[in-house]
Amino acid sequence: MSGVVSCRWIAVLVLGGMPAMAVAQQAPAYPTIREIVFSGNDTTRSSVLLREMVVHVGDPADPDRIERSRQAIQDLRLFRSVDLREETAGDGVRLLITLREKYYVLPMPRASANSDGQYSYGLGMRWWNVGGLNHTLHAVVEQGNRQEQDRGDLLQYRASYDVPFVFDSPYGLGLSFAHSEEAVTDPLPYDEVSNSARWELSRGLGDGPASEGWRVGGGVQWLSQDRIGPGAPDPAGQATALVLFTRYNDVHFNTYSEHGSSFRFEAQSTAGSLASDYGYHELVAAYDRSWKVGATPHRTLGVFLEGGMYDGGPAGALAAFSLGGSDNLRGYPLRVERGNSYYYGGLEFLQPLHWNWLRGVAFVEAGNVVGEGSQGDPAAVYADVGVGLRMRLNWFVRTELNIGYAVPLVDGGDGRSGRLYATGHR
């Protein structure tokens, strides 16, 4: 009897101990992070970097989470490089993160012209990472002529300021303002003066790096139009709309390329006649996704889709959306189609050409503008194919140059077989 009892106790001890042994084998013990040290961030504050990290002092030094933290800092696009190494610190480790900052202030003379006689010139400024807080200021002053029927010289200026995280909270704030003055020549000359302002508040919902994941928000959009001169018709007046939006970001920056996905959706609507002389409703959405292709660094395949709908607005106003030009439907002239609903999408393949900063681009894209105010066939689908070069200037934040040639697959009504395009990007 005593032998049976002994065997039972041995079995209980062996079987009871197996789960603990299995757990011990499956969960390796990492050393503890005792210190995180940044160097090279002469402008950027350490709090901005720590906000993106998913490991902190006191956490286990899990290699996967450490690499995710390094990548999240790089995804801010504020640095030419982000290097991380570990060293022993007492009974744990110290993380040493070395950064090479970009130039954050970029004044840009602006000049453009094309064979349609359209031109513009002016000055713009982009100031990224204002105060080392990852705030962004954009400002542009520009004069030109869109060479549209019955319209003449155009003067416009605009500015925006974005705060992604207010006092290190999950809340963000955005402010913007725009002003334009355009000469109208028919039936009698007058000036059309437009102003707009926007205020928005948002909140991040992600539980990882602060700049990744979903963000939701809302705000107020204000629009005003006046018409000045002896031949001026009645002005459109003003409109005040409620804005609601959601955005998603899971794009990972690899210095000369990126992969991942992003999405945005926005709705605007006036509340009847509240602070408005007219009503309107607008919906817009956009989705981008890119993948690494093969083992060659910075070789990527991307897909982009977007669309929008607009209803209402002041009588006689220009259509809300347009396609054609250097930014979309590149094989067609600027604003080949205009209307109050549109769709647009395409594919892009990018391959490094000897240098990582220089990539060849092959693309196909298609879209149309339909609905009220459209000029063409709503059943048509405009499409083109093209090739080009994309040059990324890594000294500055989000700065690329694009040049190329695109051929329309559907007649755009201008009898051209193709178009050169050139544009700054991002």
C-alpha cells in the first residue's frame, strides 16, 4: 500500500511540475531596461521620441519590441537615420539610440507652367518639427493664371498649423486659413474673393506607437465668397459646416521607400441655415497600400484609391472636383474633367536605379468625374499609363521630385498622344 501511495505522489509531482517547466522554456527571461539614452536629437525633444516607443525604462528588453520602437521613431520621417544598440548597465541594459536629423525648415520658390498657357509663381515654406515638438507649419503665397474660360489672374495665400499631440495627450489640433482673389472677365469684369478657415480636434485610439493606428475627430469649416466690381453678380455668401473624420496610419518609413497602409474618410455638412447662406454636403475617402517586392531594398508595389461626392453649394459655383494634370491622370491636361462626384485609382511599381534615392516608376491609373457639373461622358473611364523617375531628397522631410511621361488610353478631347509631367511630392 505504501508503494502505491509513493507512486501516486511521484506522479503528482512530475505532472504538476510539467506546466511550470514548459512555461519556463517558452518565456525567456530578458534583462530589464535600466536607461534609454538619445543622441543626435539636437532639435527634437526626447518626449516626442519616448511617445512613439513601446518599451520604456523598467520593461524587459524584448528584441522585437525594441525594434518596433526603433522603427516607430523612424516612421516620424524626421531623421535621416535611426540606429539603436544595447549595452550592459548594472543588472540590466541601456538602450543607446543615435539619430541624424533632417533640415526642418524648407523655403521653396514656386514656379510652374505648361503648354496650355497656365502658369503660377510664388513662395512657399514648410516648417516641420516646430520647436522640436513634431508640429508642422505650412505657408504659401502664389500668383498665376489658370487660363480658364472667362477667368484671369489669380492671387492666393494659405497657411496651416498641425499639432498631433497637445501637451503629450492623445488629442491633436489643426488650424488652417486660405484666401484667393481671381479676376472674372465675362460678362463684365469683377473680382471673386474667397476665404476659408478650419479648426479641428482629434484623438488617437491606438495602443502602440502614438502616431500609428486609428484617429477620429471633428471640427468646423467656414467658407466665404464675395464678388467685387461694377459687373459683379450677387456673392455666394458664407457657409459654416460641421466636419467629422477618421484616419488610419500603418505606414513604415524605410528612408527611401515605405510600405504599409493608410486610410482617411471625411464628411462635411452645413446645419440648415445656421451661420450659412447656402447648404452643402461632402464625402471624401482615400486608401493607399504598398508592399515590398522581392529581396531588393526599396522595390515596392502600391495601390491607391479615392473618391468623393458633393451636393448643394452656391449657385454658379465651380464644380467641386477635377481630374487631370501632374498629380492625377497624368496623361491628360489639367482639369480635363470637373464635376461634383469623382473616383480615381491606380497601381505604381517602383524600382531603385543604381542609387536608392533614385527610383524608376511605372504606373497605370484611371478615373472620371461624374454627376452635376461634369463636362464629359459619365459612362467613360479615363485611363493612362506612364513611366518616370522619383527622386527622394533625404536631407529634408517628405520631399520628393517626380518627372515622367504618360500616355492616355482614352481620348481626352485634346488630340494629344501623351504628356510630360513634373511635380514636387508630399
